[in-house]
Amino acid sequence: IYPPLMIMGRVGRVGKVILLTFLIAIIAIAIHSWLLYKSYIFDQESIAALARKAITTANSEGNSSHDRIFELVANELSAIYSGHILPPEKREWVFINSGGWMGAFYILHASLTEYVLFFGTAIHTLGNSGRYWMNISDTIVKGTFQQWQEGAVDSVMHLPGTTVVHAWGEVTGVEWSPGTWMVEYGRGFVPSTLGFALADTIFGTTDIYILYKTIRIYLIAMLSEIF
């Protein structure tokens, strides 16, 4: 038989857990409802179309390097979405280690609910895609991107010009060939990706400088969007 004070203590602890769970659920529902009904600056189809247009233009110029394609995409985005794209002097390539793979990203726009960036890798790399509270689309401009869907027994190889959609809640095995580059657009609750994006850097490479650069560039982009 438990003493009354011990029983009250246990009930109190259980009550706190239930209350905390309830509050987290309410916050999650509120955020999800906000994401469903808010207006957005960009859309998946437009970003993919810009990337494919840049590929065609670069090919017609006889310079189909990923640098030229990215230059064309950045210029077009800056013209169409004036005030929402970081100026060149505030952009930089930053390493990222996540899910066992290594790549680099180049942020053009970032907020709490959207981002547009260039992503790629100069080396062969593979790992886990991560499971996010957002939809992510990648339009490949160079190289190949192989994806193994959860529950499938075969993988799919994606080539330049293809847009690969990683839907909310999905997880896949991913593999990039050397020299694969893509234009990426994400829509959803961007902070939900940071745990996965930063975990390997914090607990694996322990590269504090890369951690600093990642957080710094995201904050610069987000604050420039607010102010």
C-alpha cells in the first residue's frame, strides 16, 4: 500500500506528462493549420520550371556547367522575387553532413516556412534522407540522384531535368554521383529540419565552425526576410 503523499506525487507526475503532451499536440496542430492556410512566396512548379529553363539556356550557350546554370537561376529569381532573394555578397557555399552523407548548400532564400537553395556534392555520397515536417522538391541540373523509397525493394535513378519530390513525413535512402547539383525548394516548418541537418555536425564531425556558418547564414536569410 502506497502512502497518500506518494500516490499524490505519482499522480502529479503523470498529470504533468499528460499536460505536456496535450500542449505539444495543441502547438503542433496550430502550426500545421497555419502551414496549410498561409500564403507563400514561391511554389514548387515555378522553381522547377526556372531550373529547367536555365538548363536549356546554358546548353544553348555552349556552357552547361552547374556554375552557369546556378547563375542563370539566381539572376532570374532575383528579378522575379525582388527583395526575397539574398544579395550575392551575403551568399556562400556551406558544407553539410547529415544522415551519413556529405554535401554543400547555397541559400538564396529562407524563412520559417520556405527556403530556396542550391545543393550538391563534388564526391560520391549516400545515406538517409531524413523525415521532415515539410515538402521538398529537387530539380537536378547535373549528375544523378538515386532514391530508395521506404517499403520498396528497388531504387530509382533520377537524371538532369527531373524534379524529385520528397513529401512531408517520407524517408528514403539517397545516393548522389560525383558532381551532382540541384535546385531545391522546401515548404513547411523549416525549423523541424534543423535537428537532422545539424546532428552529424554536432555529434559526428564536431565541426563547430560549420555549425556556426550554418546557423549564421540561416539567420541572415530569415532576418532579411523579416526586416
